[in-house]
Amino acid sequence: MHAEAFRARLRCGMVAVKFRNQGYAFIPRLLDAVDTRCFRNAIQNLSRLGDADYEAKTFACPDGVSLNREFWPLIWNAKLLDTIRSIIGPLPRYTRHSDIHAHRTGGWHRDSACREFQSGPDWDESRDPYQVIRVAIYLQSFAESGSMLGVLPGSHRFEERLSPREVAYWRKRSQLWHACGGGTIDAGLPEPPIIRTRRGGIPYLSPPTEPIWIKTEPGDCIIFDQRLYHSACPIHGPKYAIFLSYSPENEHCRNHLRYYLHFRKDLKYGPLDSELESELKSRSLFVEVPEPQAEAAFTRV
């Protein structure tokens, strides 16, 4: 084996190990400068938003990659698929869960179908391992936007319950953090754990670690387990991002498809373009959409 090929396999192996333990992997410069500019322009054309609109307007297009053929090459990008195969195995399928964003931020959440820890089929790995992954590709520099993705390492595998005293402590620390500008770039303050609440406002969970904030540059990619807690941060400039999703073809893949195509009616996922379907089949990335099932397991947390 040539030295460069050996180093490439070693890097892929290290990415896979970190992904299993931490729930995410950072892929710098997935896209080169030409492709980055091309896709950034495509988002501006689609959204009709420019760089100066970031303070007043945002754009989100669910199912965006599948609906807009100029983004299709990302689905079978060779470097991306090589990395994905090193993480989830040789036969990934495109789950059709995709988004195109301009200037969007957001709070802490999971992207999985079953978003409450250990509740629902996403957390049952007795038959198939859960390997549904989210791919986030960023098209702006950290300097111009202040954009970072926050992740809670290991939160796809465990959470911790809080005592009432811990809840009071972390709420006070959270208030102080935000009051001191903790959500802004270079504030120099660690962010407190997130306190999730059940319906009715009863606090019950915290993440196992403090967040890690990942600064991204044009063309950078972050791949993460759909069950991982993550959040965007406030921005001070334009931000453009593309999101995709892949999984081996198993019960978790089908469950994810059911959630986004049948349960999330608000996102308005439609039929797959016949040309895209043929392309996916030719590249062994296609998976049939399963029939709907009971929706009781799904939550919009």
C-alpha cells in the first residue's frame, strides 16, 4: 500500500472512532473555493437574499437539495461519500432529509425522529445500529459571520438528570452567561449546559458535557449523529449552509424517512424528481420511502 493511501485510511479510521464516541466529525475544506462560491451564489439566487440581508431576513428551504438540481452533485460528492462510508459502512443511502439555509440560526435541538432521550425506536439498537447522520456544509468564513456550530459530545448516547439545586445553579449561570454577552464571538465565557424541559416546563435533563463550538470556514463540513444535541450561534454577518442526510438501509433509516416525509407535513416534502431517482439508483444511494406508521413515537422537541 502506498504511503498516501495508508495515511488516508488511517485518517478515515480515526474519524470513525471519534464519531462513534463523540457523535460528530469535522471535515475541513470538503468543497474547494470554486464550488463554495458556486453554491453560495446558488443559495442567493434561490433565496433572493444577499449578504446585507442577514440582520433582517432569513431563508429556509426544506427538501431543498432534492428540489433544486444545481445542488444534486453534493449528494454524490466523492470526498463526502468516502468519509460517510468510513463512518457508517459501505452502503449509505440518501435519506432525502435536506435543507438549504441563508442567515439562519437556531437553538439547541436534535434532528432525529425521536428527540427525547431513550424514548422511541431511534434509541432501540437491539436489531440495527442507529447510523442516521446529518451533513452540514458551510459556505462563509468565520471572520465575516461569526458562525459556529455548537455540539454536545456524547449526547447521542447519554444524558444526566439534574437535581433541583443543580437546576437553580445552572439557570442562574445561564442568565449571567447571556447577560455578559456569552452568545457573542470572543466573549471568553464558557456556556452552561442546556436545561431541557418537558411539557409544562419541568426541567429534567442536562447534557453530559459543556458545548464545543466549531468555527467553520468556506467549504467546511460537519457530520453528526442525528440524535446529537447541536445548535447554531448568533451571527454578525452573512451565513449560508446546506444540509443533507444519509443512513445504511435499515429500520432507523426507514423510521427517519417516515418522520420527514409522512409525519412532518409542515415541511411539505414531495415526490422525488424522476431524474434524481434514476441518478440515485445508478449510484446505489436510493432507498424506497416506507409506508406511514403510527405517529406516537415522534416528537417535535
